[in-house]
Amino acid sequence: MSSDDPTRTAVCILGLGLIGGSLLRAMSVNGRNAFGYNRSATTVDAAIASGHDASTDLEATLRRAAELDAVIVLATPVTALRAVLPAVVEYAPNNLLTDVVSVKESVARLIAELHPEARYVGGHPMAGTSESGWEATVSTLFDGAMWMLTTEDDTNAADWLTVAAIALDAGSQVVPAAADSHDRAVAAISHLPHLTANATAVVGAGESELALSLAAGSFRDGTRVAGTAPALQRAMLEANSTALLNALSETIDRLTQARDELRERGTVEVLVDDGHRARQAYEHIATGARQPISGVTVGAPGWAQEMRRQAHRAKVWRG
Ligand SMILES: O=C(O)C(=O)C[C@]1(C(=O)O)C=C[C@@H](O)C=C1
């Protein structure tokens, strides 16, 4: 039994950590038929105790998803996808799939390998905290977040709209992108900052206990994401290694230039001036310069290409 209304489709979430669990909460608040699977009984017990519908039985969860024609959201750590996808193929082969993993090309390749017939629209909500697990979940995690949905020339428009409705229901705005542009973008604005946060934390802690006892806003903000569980950071960073290597090389070049400039001329002018201008450009967009994508009907000829073109200029899709 399925709902013909894409905004009412049931949602089956595999993995109830910070992102999957928060999505289960957000969908339930919204009155969606939402249910989840997690392999840990402790997590499932906690979800049930909070009034949610959850199970440790993957087969039963997927059979139910198949019966309801639910959208299946892959929200396990990226390293667990290989274990979960064969069960999806076996018990819910025709269901629409999406995911919340922070890399898109490698996930799309994995799905093409393990589930070649999958109906799949990749997703990435740009939301999180340095906490992890069910205990950290909140229904408001996605409020105001940018939720990237892969929008390729061959993306099925009806499936895209069904997944977009989930992101909008969760309180987010949809940013269409091709998987490769997405991966380059998040390497620069999410994965690289995790590496630099770790480096800053190591240098600060290595300096002295005095340094740590004096640490204030800049150290706190600049190292916050180093507090994320190392296994989660590694899974995310290592899955986007090509794009991350490029961003890392550019950073090392800029820092090397700043070091040489400081050593030889006693100034860090170039990096600080460029950095300040770049930060202002970000603030301009982050504080409201985003405009709605206009004049595109999802499914009309060339819609995906036009969506991607507009989204490159700080535009979002709001339905
Ligand atoms: O705010 C945080 O703590 C995050 O790390 C969130 C953050 C990021 O901004 O880098 C991290 C990973 C997600 O894939 C998306 C967003």
C-alpha cells in the first residue's frame, strides 16, 4: 500500500544515530509514518522509550518498507552500507532509496555495484553537531539547514520530488547539485575544516596546559568539530579523498606562503586579507543572500541542468 501524495510517503530510516535518529524524530513530529532500524538494541530501546517506532530486525523493517512503499533512508555510517544494501536488494528491491552520507560519488558507485536497479536520489543534509548516537538526536536538527539532493541529467523527477518533500518536511531548504560538484564543495567547506580543526587541537594541546587553560573563542570554535567521534570523521574524510587532497594541498600551499612571508618580510598580509574577503563573501550568503530557484518545473525538459545552474549562484529550491 503506498501513498500517491509524495508529501505523505512513509519513511524507513536505516541507522538511528545523530542524523537518522533526528530524522526519525522530525518525521514523527510532522505526522509521517516513520520507522527505523538500528542494529544496537540499546539504541532501539531508547528510541522506543521516546515513543518512536524502531526495530533491531533489518529483514522485518525492510519487508514493512516494501509493503508501505516507504522511502528508505540509508543513515548508517558509510562503512556499514556494504552490509545493509544486500538486505535492501533482497527485501525491498523496488523502494526509492536516498541517503544522508556526506560524500556522493562513492556512495552512488557503491549503490550501482550492489543494487544496480535501485531508484536512488542521493542526499546530504548540511547539519550536525560534534555529538553522535541516539542520545544526541533532536527533531530540530535540520531546521534551516541546506539539504543537498543529487540532481543529475537522468534523475527521475517524481523520485526527486518525493525525497525533496522529506527534506522540506524536516525544515530544510533543498540545494540541487551534481554528485561530483557536491563532493568538491564539501571537501572545501566541511571535510577540510575537520582536518584543520584536528591540527589546531593537536598544536594547542601540544603547546602546554597553560595554552589549554587560556583557550577561548578562537580555539573553541576552530577545534569544535575535532570533538566528533574519530571513526565518524575518518569514514567521512577518507570516502572523499580525491577532493579532500586537492583542498588540503591548496591549504598547505597557502600556509606555506604565509609562513615564508612571515619569516622573510615579517607579515601575514596576503593570507589574512584574502581570508577576510572570503569570510565576508560567506557571511553575505549565509545571512540571507540565497534566493529561490525560479522558473524551473521539476520534470520539464532540461530541469535538472537548469536547477544545478541556478544553485551554483546561491539559489535554493523551496518547493
Ligand atoms: O556542525 C557540525 O558539527 C558539523 O560537523 C556538521 C557538518 C559540517 O558542517 O561539517 C558535518 C558533517 C555533515 O555531513 C554536515 C555538516
